[in-house]
Amino acid sequence: MYFNIVPVGVRFDGRELLVSAFLDQGSSATLCDQRLLEVLNVPSEDIFFGLTTVGCATQKMNGKKASLSVAPVADGTFIGLPNITSANALPMCRNPKLSPQDLDDGLT
């Protein structure tokens, strides 16, 4: 399976970090790890939000709302992301274990 994970530069107030970004075409929000805001010392606003992922029920979470700039490493042209939501952790559903039959079906 192919995931759109790319290296990006993240910048705030002259400070910059190189991080990995997961580009999710089905997402309606821009999320980041809370530690990113802390390391870059980004001012933020406390928020309470609901997060729904495919196959998981909506989870209520505490987070922060902030603004950052990002750029693809290959280009270096930064764009502003004015509405980023941070979270300490993202809810993940465990995939069911595949049976030998599932594997066989996937090869045909």
C-alpha cells in the first residue's frame, strides 16, 4: 500500500523544522502533533473538537488551534496554513487480522 508521506519544512517566526507530512486527500482538516507547536513555540488557542476517521466512531479531543507555514523540501516555497489543529495522539483503529483466505483472494 502506498501512503503519501513527504518531507516538508515547517516554519514559524524564523524557526524551521524538517518533518514528515501525511497527505490525506480525504481529510477536511489539517492536523499536527502537539509537540510540533511546542518545539516551535507557536502561540495557540485551546479547543475541543470531534475527530472521525474511517471505520472509527467520532472521538472528542482536546487540542490547540494555530497557524504555521509549510514547504515541500524540493521546492522551498512556503505557504501559510492558518487553521491547523493539534492533537496529542490520533485515534487509530486496528485492522482485522487477515486470514489465509483473505491473502489468497488479494492475489487473484
